[in-house]
Amino acid sequence: MASVDLVCAGDTWRAIHSQCARRHDIVPLPGRDVGGEGRDLGPVGLTGPQLALMLAKLFRGARIYSVAHPHERAVYQRVYDAAAAVLDQVDLKEAEGKPIPPIIIDARLGSE
């Protein structure tokens, strides 16, 4: 997988970024201010290695033994589940270059 867009509120991306980004990571994540503003949705472009790093760290952060607060663990689990649902639909036998649908995290009222 070359790239995928994570579409989420800026506040959500900053929560993800604070859990996942570390100074000495081999694969740096996009900046903290890349997503939308506040509750506005915006895309965050991730490469395959960045997505893998993010999902590994969100998985650990969502566990009950994590030092994260319950509301933080809920965000991490929600993003992890949404990404897994999109990735489960990707057919690895398809020709290369087919775009992967965006991972959308939208908890606003009236959203699905």
C-alpha cells in the first residue's frame, strides 16, 4: 500500500499524533497541525509505513493496561477499528495503483 488518507477532525488527529509520534521514530508521522481545524474534518495523508506505525501504537494505546485515560483509549480504538474496516476491503490481488478508500472518522451528530 503506497498511501491512504485519514479524514478526521483536527482534534482527533492531534490526539492520534500525541499517542503515536515520537522524535526518534524511523518513520515520522505528518505534523500535528496537518488535519482540520478543531472539529472540522480534514485529510491526513499517510504512507503505508506511517499507517502501520500508527495502527501498532493505537492498538497498544487502546488496551486496558494502557496508561491512557478511558476517553483516549476509546478514540484510539475507534480509529483502529475504522482503519481495519477499510483495510479489510482491500483486495491484495488487484492491480497495483488502485486507490484505497479514505479512512473516515466522523462522530458529528447526523454522521453515519
